[in-house]
Amino acid sequence: MRKGEALISNKIRALRFQHDEMTQQMLADRVGVTRQTVNAIEGNKYSPSLEVAFRIARVFCVPLEQVFQYAGSGDPCA
């Protein structure tokens, strides 16, 4: 992993298109944030709060880990 690379990635764009091509504005309205916030999260420029992350997953009716992935180093539980 390179310096400055996001540790948390997401599949928001794919999920939006799987849900009747939902716009960023539509998702933002349902989650209670601005379209700019959705754009920044989707573009991996900003990591959402845990509450916002759960709200996004709830909109798509999927578990949190289907929306967000953590690319940290190694598995400390192994």
C-alpha cells in the first residue's frame, strides 16, 4: 500500500447502479448528508462516520462489509 492510499474502499457506485441507477443526490437524501459528501465517500477521498456507513448499507439492504472494505495490513486475528 502506497503512502496516501485509502485504507477503506467501497462499492457505493456499483450499488447505486444496481438500485435503479440511484443518483448521488438520491442516496444523500436518504442518508441525510449532502451530495458532495456522498461524492467524497464514493471517491475514497473521505471515510464516513460509522453511523453514516451503517445508514448507507441500510439504504441498499446489505451488510456493512458489502459496501465498505478495509485494506489494512495483515490479519491480527490469524
